[in-house]
Amino acid sequence: QVQLAESGGGLVQAGGSLRLSCAAVGTTFSTYAMGWFRHVEGKEREFVAGISWDGGRTRYADSLKGRATISRDNKGTMWLQMNSLKPDDTAVYFCAATSLYRNNYVPTERSRYNYWGQGTQVTVSS
């Protein structure tokens, strides 16, 4: 069983930076790919970034490519560093993990993740 908890959200001005954290509790966390998604009311939850179980492979949504860095350690924490934030980045950000795949596969589809945190609000003011 894996439990996930996000932190680090908040209010930031456009052009600023935030670092989101995801603390995972579970003995099998180290074998799971993980990712970040975001949700805006009235829209689909969208993929932001993902990382393989060993950190060797990462994937990013085009909207954040070049502005975000995903990372993780082997002790149960994942981070998302976001720079040059824009008002369009305003959303609830969720961390997710998947036990469904092996090797270095990093899914981008919401349906391929089977563990989710509660989300943390990020608001970027103009």
C-alpha cells in the first residue's frame, strides 16, 4: 500500500518559482514510477511530469518543458521544481504513483496511475 501527500503549493507572482514535494509512505514505493498531474475546474486532469522508479527517465508535458524539473530519492520523496510560472499554471497539483508497470516506463495517462495524493493548490498571480 502506498500513501501520497503533497506539499509546497501556494500563491506566487508570475515569473516566480515553486517547489512541490510528494511524500510517499509504503514499502514498495521505490519500485513505482511516479508523476505529477494538475487539474483546473472544468478541465481534465492533465499530465505535468513523470519519473521512472530509479529516476533514470523523465517525461514532461509540452506546457512545462524547460520550466520544470522532476526528481526523486529512494527514501520516499519526489519533487517538482517549477520556474517562470505563468497564470495558466494555476491549478491543483496532484502526485501519483503506479504499481502497474515495470522497467523504466513512465506513463502520461491519468488512468495508468493507481495511487493519488489529495492535491496542493498552486496559484500564480499576474
